[in-house]
Amino acid sequence: MPETAGGLPAALADVPDPRARRGVRHPLTVVVTAAVCAVVAGYRSYTAIAEWIADVPDTTVLAVGIAPDRRPSEAMIRRLLQALDPDLLTTAIGTWLAGRAPASTPVNRQAIAVDGKTLRGSRTADSTAQHVLAACDQNTGVVLASTDVDGKTNEITRFEPLLDQIGDLTNTVITVDALHCQRDHVTYLAKRGAHWILTVKGNQPHLHKQLADLPWRQVPDATRHDDRGHGRREIRTLKILSVSTGIAFPNAAQALQIRRRRRRLDQPRRFTTETVYAITDLHVHQAKPEQLATWIRGHWSIENAVHWVRDVTYDEDRSQIRTGTGPQVMAVLRNTAISALRTAGVTNIAAANRHHARDSTRPLALLGII
């Protein structure tokens, strides 16, 4: 990691504390840092976080900034986390994590996947489940930004506020699903100096028909990958056509056809085929076919590297945290733990949780505290 990357407490210094000044015994930086340490060790709830703080040795809490004889209670931790601004918290942590991640080079552009996730456990009898939109670095799996999508709006209107949390998008490639194939989005990205790859499906019927009607049969495969694993075989091909004119979408430079053929290894003659179209503003001299294929496939990294881990390893969908901003803040803490572990080279998050649970100083070292 870069020597200039400071610890998590320093990154949290500018996050506003929602509590009244009078009677505050534990600073926000201390409580949030301790909560992240507990989540790194695999703890999943307010009660579990409080138990981790109560059980660790005196030397550990002293290193975090807590007096051993005055450790924060579960009620105090819960009230604070339910009142925090999750967007500001994500921005501060995302900036810190970005400083710890390896820097992208002009040859190897940074690619950011934007995708949403529903926090199913936050559903109540009177309200729908809360939804969060996140931006994830494809290469490192680090969550750089996230924002709440309340029931009165949708992901489309939160796209710009999400990316506004990231300071510099120059020459970055933004990948999104079909919902975000929007003209306003590409106008915004052009102003930020970013490039884009947009999936096109039925929500843009005219554009989808234009892409499907292109002479793909006359175009050779630009890339082809044949993978075997998890009991199946998958063949992925990518075809590319320049579309400087004739496509009703601003700044579209190339059209892409992605075809995936899958079959189970125990059923050798039963292939299923899926064809997906996409467009990009990247010209042929700006990105090689292999790079485009990597970015397109890498878009699913936010599902595999973050959302799946939160659901399976941290059991997020069954979390009963529902009050205030608690669901979003806990999602931020999980993202922080996962991202910090990713930047340290971890690939198995569940094993890493157990590793950090066995020694209370290990989370402190991961977060730059000791």
C-alpha cells in the first residue's frame, strides 16, 4: 500500500457528527472505526459490534481511542449509526480506499461499474425495502461511492449524485446496465471527461432494433473466450462495428454484440445462447477489443465481489436493521470491510473474517491504526 495512505480514523475526521455536543463521550471517528473493525472480523449487527468492543483486550480499545473502563454501549452505537449520513460517510471512506488501491495507468484505464442493490431485510409492513446505488472499481472490487434510492425516485435520478462523490473521472470508463442507457447520463459523463459502455435492452426499443439490424453475420469475432468451471462451459464472443453515423444515440462510436453460449458439462448437447448489445463512445484507437471484453465482463464484478459477498458472507438480506439510515450505514460498513480486505489482496472474504476474528489487532493493522 502507498505510504501516504493514512488510517481510517484520519479519513473520518471531516464526517459531521449528528449528535449534540453536550454529553458526547466517544468521538464519531472512534465509534465508526471500531464498528468497521468488528465488521472486518465478521460481526453483522449493532449487538455483535458492541460485543466485539466489549470483549477485545484493553490494548486494542486503547489503540482505537476508547478508554477500557468506558467502552461504548450497544444503544449508543445504534443511535449514532442510525443518524449518520451514509453518502458523506461513503465519500470519506471511498477517498481513503482509493488512496490505498493501485493507481491506474493511461494504458490500463480505471473502470467503474455502477449497479444497485435492494436491502431486503429493511422491508417493513408499512414500507418497501430500501435500495442503494453503488459505484465499484472493477479491478480492485473497492466501493468508491454509494447513495440511497428512496421510494419516491429511482436509480436514474441518483446516477449523477452518486458519481459526484468521486472527485476525478477523467479518462475513466463507466459501465452500467440497461436501465442507465440514458442520454442525460452520457451528457453528464462527457462533462466529467469520462467514457462509457452502455448495455442496450428492451427499455430502448428503437435503439435496440437498430443495433440488432446491423450486419453482424458479416463481422468476424473480435474476441473469443472458452471457459470451463463450476460444472459448466461458457463460450463468450465479442463483435465490434464502428457506428459514427446511423445510430440514434449521442456520441456513440462503436456498437458491440456480446454472445454467451452456456451448457452444463453433464449435458454436452444442450447449449443456451444469450445475445446482448452495447454501445460505447470509445473509438477503435482508444480501446482494444480485449479491453472492451474485459470491461464488459468486469461490470458483473460489483455483483460477484460485493453484492454476493454481502448477501452470503454477511447475510445482509436477513438483517433486521430498519430504523433511520441504519440499513444504508451498515451497508457502507460492510462495503468498507470488503474493500479494505480486497486492497490487501484478499480473495476469500469469509476466510478473512475468521482470520481477523482470531486476533483483535489484525483489523487495526488492516485499517492503518497500528
